[in-house]
Amino acid sequence: MRILVDTSAIYALMDANDRNHEPAKKAWKEWLDQPVQLAASNYVLLESLALIQHRLGLQAAREFQEEFTPVLQVHWVNAEVHMAAFRMVMAVGQRDFTLVDASNVELMHQLDARAIFAFDHHYPERGLDQRP
């Protein structure tokens, strides 16, 4: 099974003070012990790294890059996915539905991902299986 990972889940894992830290940590540990492919886009990695560096500091950014990122199968957003995601953002018309969110939706369909590891209301609103 393939699960796409969102920035909201990554940040919850990295910040012990995040309200979703414990459920994120529990799910992550369970998946690491199962035959699950954890995947993320380069857009999610960029967004996560910037957020972690800004809020938690350089050491946390280094830990994310060196310890967390190697576990993920990285999918690079190409021009086709980028443009489809941009069109989706415009069609949805919500200020807080970002290009990264839309690219995750598009990649889930292209990769036949079963679920998304996230804490974000946008994914269930689009009929996607959000976990934990």
C-alpha cells in the first residue's frame, strides 16, 4: 500500500508541541513496521523544510533532511502535475487550498495512493482517505 505524506503530518511529527504530534507519531511507527510505501512530493519536502526551519530552527531542519526524508519515496512534480494542480486551485477557489494541496490530490490519483497522511480538512472534502 502506498500512502502520500503531507506537510501537516510531517510538521506534527517534528514538533512535539503540535496538537497532532501523538497521533502522527503512533501512525508513523505503525507504518514503518508494515509493508507500506510512504511517499511525498518535492513540493511537500520544500514546504516542510521551510516551515520546520522557520518555526523549529536549523537543527530540526537538519534532522528532518537527514533522518526523515530518506524514509520517503520522493515524487518530483513535473509541469503536467503542476499545471493540473494550478487549475484545481483556481477551480476550488479557496484561499487556503494551496498549490501543494492540489499537487498532492493530483499525485494521489496518478500514483494510485490509497491514503494521505495529513491533518488537513481539504483532503476529506475531496473524498480522499486521510489518515491517521
